[in-house]
Amino acid sequence: MGAVVTGLDLTDVSRAEECDLYRAFLQYGVLVFKGLNTDMAGHLALSNLFGEPDLHPIEALRLKDEPKLIMLAANGGNPV
């Protein structure tokens, strides 16, 4: 279960790459994006390749600047 994706450039994703990513997601169920250093806009762009993101059901977990994202945290709220 799962596959690792490397070498993805979010500033220039072709339609063929979008299709490959979606097929990989359907095949493996989980995709891990290694070496993908991005900001909130990049995370949303990546999410949108798979469809429109839903809002997290717990409103308090949503980021104020971008409610379609949440921050995973542990150890007293330090980002993971």
C-alpha cells in the first residue's frame, strides 16, 4: 500500500502528469511526496489535482488564512 512520488515541480504540472498522479492514487491509495517544499498555495494546487478539497469537519482545526488546510501538530502544538 502506498507509493513515493519524487521530482514533482508544482509550478509546471502537465496534464499527463496529473493523469499519472491520479492513476497512481487510485492504484496505491496513498501517495507520499518526497522533497516537495511548498507553501499553502502549493499544497492547495496539489490537492486540486485530485478534486476540490473538502473543509475539515472540525472548524477549530482549519487554518485561518486557508480554511481548506489544517496543521498537523504534536508536542504542544509544534508542527509535525
